[in-house]
Amino acid sequence: MGDRLIDIPIDDLPLLRDLYKIDWPKYSIGYGTVDTYVRWLNQDPKIPHLRILSLNGDWSDGTFVIIDWNMLYFNTLNANFDRLERALSLVDFSKQYKMGSIGSRLLDMVHKFIKDHKLDVKIIPGTKWLRMPQAEASKIVVNCPEGITLKPLSEKDAVKANELWPFKCPGSATYLKRLAKYNLSIGAFTSEGELIAWCFRIPAGSLGTLQVVDSQKRKGYGSLTVRAMAKTISDTGYDVFAPVVIDNKPSLNMFEKLGFKMCDTMHWIHPSYFENWSDDDEV
């Protein structure tokens, strides 16, 4: 019998996640990714457009593939990437998935897979994978400027964030609405209720899609939302991670000033074009 992708039972996901605790934080990207879906499925066991898969029903070496809406995540603890490559070869790449949360140890394998399978993709600028331990993040003090309120983002707020997102594409509004629905998030709002800065928690378990509207830049609102998110995440017992684009010096300087330190790199690979995704589908 040939290889198959088989759904991993929900009850097995915490066991899969905990495999990635070894040599912390070496495998933190894999840990954070699986942990995200453990938390989400605890809220809603029937999330649409989500599958968490193993090769032939065996995830004992940490090998998994996650298809979440228009996103594709994958990882393994095996130093031999053969099983992960076999799993990826069963994915229907004609659906134009965005490959996300690729750590440095997987990158050469992924580039070879793309070449061998003649995938039409574009490489997104790489990021530094930064970390602040939970004990440090828990000490953060967040003081809002007068006239500014911090609160979780709604799905309506996610639509606004998508309109201004540099990586906006067909299906990305649904992606951000899922993050707002199931994950922690922080928005900074004026006294008139205008959303001026925001930060989501992305499926790698880290901060992400941090943005400040142009008219409010260089006023400290980016740092404010990062500190608020870091404190909120640490209060739930987690280390805080953030991918920051390698050549984004101002953002890197801000994170490093706050105390984040690099522990890996993270990469995304997008299809060269999008045709198969609509933001009209159910979140």
C-alpha cells in the first residue's frame, strides 16, 4: 500500500506537541504551531478548512502536515527529512497554499522539494526568530498613554488590518479573522474608537502582523502593542516569540531593546499567484 496522509486524532495532538519540548527552544517553532491548534480545537473541535495530518498514521518522530485554510505548516524532529518529504509530496499544491513557519533546519530541504516538484513560488524575505523567556516577559509593565485603550481585536478589526497588510492577498482576510477569533490579540484604539495599531498571535504561537497606521507611526504604539502582547502571553505561561524581517532594522532594534534575543530564523514561501481563495468562505 502506498503512502497516505491520515488525520491525527485530536486527543493525540498534545502528545505530538510535547515531543517538541526537547532541547528548548531549538524546536520552538514546531511546538508553537501544534500548540496553537491544540488550543483552537479545545475551543471549537469542528473548525472548518483545518486538517492536521501524519504520514501513514505515524507521528512518533514529530512529522506532521497542517492545512489551515490557505496556509500549509509542516515540521519533523527526524534528522532525516525523508518522511516529511514523502508527506509533502501528497499535498495538492495546485491549491496554491502559502507555506509558513519554516525554521532554518528545514529550509534546504524545502528549497530542494520546490525544485524537484517544479513548484511556482516566490520566496518571502526571511525573518529572525526572536525569543523572550516567560520569566522576563512576565515583568513587563504596560502603561497606556492618555486617550489610548488596549483591547482584543474583533473579526471586524481583522478586516481593517487586512486592508493595510503588506502581505494582503486573496484569502488573507479570512486568515486574520481566524486569528482574531481563536487567538490572543491586541489593538490600540483612540478615545474615538479608531484602531491605530495592532498585533496578532500567529499560528506559530508568536507575535505577528504587527502594524501601526501611517499617521500614527513613531509615537511608540508599536512598542506598546508588543509589550502588551508579550505580557499577556507570558501570563498564560508561555515564552514569547516574534519573527522580524531580517532587513527591518527599526523593528529589530525595537524588539532587541525590549529584551528579545534571536534563537533561529523563520521563513515563508508563497505561490506566485492566487486564484483559489475567497474571503467569502466561512471562518
